[in-house]
Amino acid sequence: MTTPNPSELFTPFLPATFVIPEDPERLRTYLNEKLSAISDVVNDKTIGAFTQSSEAINGNKYIYDTSKKVRNGYQSVARIKSWVPQTIPMPIQDVNPQFVIAQVWGSASKPCSKTGQGDGEYFSFFGAGDPRIQFTMTDTTITITTNGSTAAYQGFIFIVYVRDGV
């Protein structure tokens, strides 16, 4: 895999055009290099894949402390069938001291009824700060607290993290 240069923030992306050499020997080298670069970019991406009880690499790269260490971003999701106070298992396995959470947020949906429109409600929230739903996490559980009026809602807790974050 090619290591991104932190001073060139868009190095994981492919250029829009290529100048292909005509010489057969240079062409072979050129194609090998370009196809490797394309593979490095495309293979890292599982864009939009959130899976429960497992992890998906999300294509994010975290470069900090040292540019020689590139850390991959991962994501997972916990499905919440009803936003009532409860404790559920953490959807990510093998949490270790190198595990670092980058972002967590939730979504709550109360679809509109069959008889009318305009009575559906949808909102997003972070772990704390919304009086309707809050949650805390440990390496084994997610604990949800609510104000008691959210049992009809369903939704997700999204977790974005770095597996080798230290």
C-alpha cells in the first residue's frame, strides 16, 4: 500500500486524467504503478458499510503523531428496536488498549402513521446533550437512558473508530 503524504491531503484520491506512455517497456511499468495505486485507493474503501456485531473498514485514514504510522478507520452500528432505558452489548469485538473512538452518534425515527402524514419524527443526537435520549459506552456495553417518551422510536448508534489508535 502506498503511504499518504500528510502535507498532500488528497493523495488517497485518483487523478482525473492520466498520460499513458507509448513505449512498451515504460507502458508496462506505468500500468503496474497505476493499477497498484488504484488498488490501494479502492481496496481501502467500504464506503457506507455499517455492520452490526462486526466491523467494516471505512476508507478513512488517520495520520497523527508520526506520518510513518497510517491508521485505518472502521465503523460499526448498533440497531435499537425501541428507545427505552436498556443495556445492550457493544457491537465491536476485541476492544483493546489501542482502540480509540473517533465519533459516536445516534438516530431516532418515529415513522408517520398509516392514517396521516406529518406525525413522523426523526432526529439525530450525540451521546449526551439531548434530553430525549442519551447513552454511555464501555468496552463491553452501551447503556441507554431516556426521558420516557421515546419507546415508539427505533434507530441506530453509529460508532466510528481507530483500531490501532495509539
